[in-house]
Amino acid sequence: MRKHIASIALGLALAMGVQGCYGSFALTRKVWKWNGSLGHGVDEAVFLVLNIIPVYGVAAFVDAIVLNSVEFWSGKNPMDASLVKGDKKMVMIGDPATGLVRVSIFEKGALVGTLCMKKTDHSIVAVDPKNTDKVLFAAGRDIDDRATVADASGRVLAQTVN
């Protein structure tokens, strides 16, 4: 009987001790917080883009598999601004002086593409990293208050439905 009670007590102690040990999902929260800071309308359009790319999915995967495990065992989350999946790595570096966020994609250690994003008064725009005045696409709210993603010529690529 005492053995049985001791086993139950140990089980309860372990259950309370590891409560919430699945991690803080710091990287996913950082992406979510940045997305939410963009303002009414723009945040929804950027949310759609970040799911299409899929930044949210990769962030959650990296958090669940790597960062939360390291956090559990070391007590600290080694979260940085990079996402790794197999041979591919995405690095995001923000420049507060210019307001640009540079996103670089590497495959097997070699740079395969770069994109810069910046916030405007009414949208988030992706710009050419070599010419930051050249808009590649924009995400924001249209005149009917729908979240819209459009290419540089204004052609709608994706849009929410009211």
C-alpha cells in the first residue's frame, strides 16, 4: 500500500514539475508579435503572406523541435532571427534606421535569394534589396477594407472575402 501511495505521489510531483515544459514558442511569438504590430488591415494581409510562404509553419516547427527542447534542458531559449529546415535556412535581420527587414534564404550554405520588406503608411511592401525604391509586391487593406496582396503593377494576387 505504501509503495502504491509513493508511486502516486511521485507521479503527481512529476506532473506538477513539468507543467508547461513544452516550451515558450519564443520564435513563433516573435513573428506573431511583429505581425500584430503592423496595424489594422495590414496585419491580416501580411498574416496571409506569412502563411503562404510559410513563415508561421517553419517558425512553429523550429520552436517545437529545436528551440523548445534546448529551452527545456538548458532553461534558456536560444531564439535568434533564423529559421532552419533541413539544408535550408532563412535569416531575418531588421534595420531600425531604415525600417527594412532583410530576409535571406540559404540552401546548403549558399545564398539563393534575398528580399527586403518595409512598412508604409497603409501597407507592408516587399522591395528589391538592390533598389529599395522598387516595390515587388504589397500587402494591405483595399478601399473595401479587404486584406489584399498585390504585385508591383497593382494586380491582386490574394484577397480576403468580406
